[in-house]
Amino acid sequence: MATPCSACHKLLQMGTKIVAVGRNYAAHAKEMGSAVPTEPVLFLKPTSSYLENGGTIEVPHSLESLHPEVELAVVIGRKARDVPEAVAMDYVGGYAVGLDMTAREIQASAKAAGLPWTLSKGQDTFTPISSVLPTSMVPDPDNLELWLKVDGETRQKGSTKDTIFKIPFLISHISSMMTLLEGDVILTGTPPGVGPVKVGQKITAGITGLLDVHFNVEKRRRPESC
């Protein structure tokens, strides 16, 4: 396994936002009953949703399960605005594996009503993430195997070579609309195989040959009455 870079990991603490890319694997779009996009489907997640490796993912009180989605996280290394695709990789500071935890019932209701996905994607602990690997440890980010297991059973396994929109294009596209700052993260989409995880189960995920992460899943505690 590769050794994460402590200086790189500090980038996450500096970031201002998480830009997530939906339906960036055709097979995942199809399993969700969605059309394969012709341009990136983007949504934002707050950095307050980060959860470090070994932490506990919290299922909201009203729900019985969440859907984990394993993704390659691209960590921005310096301010990026209107970046040409040809030089976009110069703005990458490192890579991580992240989970886009999704409250599928809330998302389905939001979609049906034409509302944003924020409540289904942005709650506390909804972005578990690994330490950050320096770019020197990841010579070919377009050929990485991502995997996710629940209680030891493989749920997702896919390669970043199957993404519709590649990293240089995403950086260029996103930075043409919003400035990417040092430490910001782009979640580049998830391969097929998503499904529910329930309270008491354990999630492991990773990038084959580079790193892995593990998380418990528990019910969010109700705040004590004053």
C-alpha cells in the first residue's frame, strides 16, 4: 500500500467545497434509471460532511439505510479559474478515495419534486474520505480500480477508465464556472453496484494496490433534551 502524504492531507482541511459529479459512469446511470449525460451533472457537498478513516457513518433518525458510492477524489493543489484542459492536471494536488453517502429515499423525493439533492447528500458524516496520496503515487488516475465491500461482501468494483468525463475536462469545466481553491475536492463519480447499507454493518473501500478505508454504520444519536 502507498503511504499517504501528511502535507497533502492538510489540503483537505483547507478546502472550501466538495464538487461531486453525478452519473459519470454509464453503467451507474443506467442502473439508476437515468439517461447517460452529455455534460457533467454537478452538485455541491459541504466540507462539514467529511469523515476520517475509521469513523462512524451516521444514519439519520428517520431512515433505516444509506447508499454508499465509492469514488476517486481529486484534491485541488492550487487556485484554479478558467483552466485550459491541456494544463488541468497541473492543478491536482493529490488523490483520495471518498464515499458519497446518499439517503436514497430523500433523493428520490427531491428528484420527483424537482428539488436539490442537498439533504440527501450533504449531511454530517456523508463524505467519508481517506488520507491524500501525492500525485507521484498515482501515475495513471484514469486506470484505477475502485472497490467497496459491505460486511466483507463486494458491492462495487470498477475502473476509472470507464468514466465518461475525464479529470482534465472536469477541472476545466468546473473552473470555468466556479473558482476551485486549494484543498477543494472533486468526487469523480461512482461505478455500478450501489445498494443499501444498514445500521450495524461495516464498510470497507479502496483503490486497489494503493489504499483502503473502513467505517462503521450506526444510527445518529438524538440530541438530549435540555
